[in-house]
Amino acid sequence: MFYNTGIRLSELLNLKETDVDFHSDTVKVLGKRNKERIIPFTNKFGSLLKDYIKEKEKIFGLVPELFLTDSGRKMYPKLIYLIVKNHLVSFTTLEKKSPHILRHTFCNSLIE
């Protein structure tokens, strides 16, 4: 989600399923200073997101939060940081491995 949309960690933590619009392939986020943004995503990412939501609902039922812990609770910043850091070890030798690095990578991809 970070790499495909460039959203901030705080934005990801507060995402609800209702913030995702699969008809227009967009996600609505509430950013800094309560500024609402509409962010597009690709069809391919939308398909992955749909599959994720179906699996999440099979396991936890109807829960408004988009991303949950293994126990079905709302995710928290440290957990997301650790997940991203552990996955980035396989892809980069950069010393700093954080969700914000993926935001920068997203932006650099757009520029290229």
C-alpha cells in the first residue's frame, strides 16, 4: 500500500474499508492538518486489495479497519514499522528501512 499509493504511516493506520473505492480505483485518506486526499491506484493493486479484504472478512468478519493485526485488532505504528523493515531487508542495502522510505520510493518512481 505504501509503495502503490505513497501514503503516510498515519494515513494507513486510519484507513477503513469504506475509504477504498474500487469503481474509481481510489482511496480516500485523511492526512496532515485533517486534509482529505483522493489517491488513485492501479487495477492490479486493486485486485490484490480485493483479495486481501475477502480473506480478512473470512477470518475476522466485518471489521471497519482495513489493516488488522493477526489477532484482528487495529494495527499500530511499531508493528507496521517492523513488518516493513523485515521485508525491506530482502530488497535493499540502505541502512534506513522504514515505511517513509517506501513513500520516497513511490515519489521517485513517479518522477522516473
